[in-house]
Amino acid sequence: MKNYILSQEVAEKKLRRMALEIVENNSEEKQLILAGIWQNGTVVAKVIREMLSEYAAIKTDLVTIKLDKRKPGKVTLSKKINPDGKVVIVIDDVADSGRTILYSLKPFLDFHPKKIQTLVLVERSHNSFPVRSDYVGLSVSTTLQEHIVVEVDKEKVLGAYLQ
């Protein structure tokens, strides 16, 4: 039996709220780069992109960040982009220690983005790295032994549960 902390309906409401926050905080921007961390972060980024298109006429460019989450070293993007002068939003499903998000910034550090923001659907309170998310769907205090799993199906977020 799964111990759900977010149903599909509640997850969608949280994603909509975060999309509205993005519009509010970036109302002067003409373009945003949404960088989803493979695999679930990419699904969350696609959902956010769809919701953004409902609320504002901001052009969005979607890119996927690939890295080994256990031993991050080499970090690649799914396509070449130039983030100079643009807002980049790095997106993941769950933030645990902050390490994955920190390493996901590597491809953008050779450029001069206007700003880099982060978005996570669920944030845990066990940060080991100096990373705080700008947009958070749900903050959860857990034990170190507990894990949070976000369920996705192609282009939908189905919910999140504690394991």
C-alpha cells in the first residue's frame, strides 16, 4: 500500500500555482528556458510548459538535462541552447540533498543567463548543498530512511508517495 502525500488532483493544483508564480516573477520576460532533469523532471517541465501557455504569452524552450544522479559528473543537455541573457528554470520532481540540482547547473555556468531559478514538486528538508528551490509544490519533513517517489505517466504527474 502506498502512502500518498500528493494525489494527482492536488499535484496538478500545486503545479498550476507554481506556473502562476513563474508568470508573476517573470512577467517582463519574452522567453524562458525550462530545463527538466531526466526523467521525471522532464515530465514536470512539460506540464509546467503547458500550463504557462494557458496563462501568458511567454515563449518557452524545453531542454532535458541528463546526468547520473548517484555520481554526477558529466552533465549534458538534449540540445544546444544559448541561455545568455535569458531566464533558466531548472526543474525536478523531488529535491533531497540539493546535489542533483547543483550539478544540473553546470551546463549553464559557461554562459551568462539573466537568472537561474529552480522548481521542484516536492522538497525534503535534508539539504547537504546550498540549494534552495524558488518554486516548491510541497515541503515535507522526512527521516533520512524515507524516500519520496513521484509517479509520472508520459506527460502527466500522477501523484507522489512516501516510501
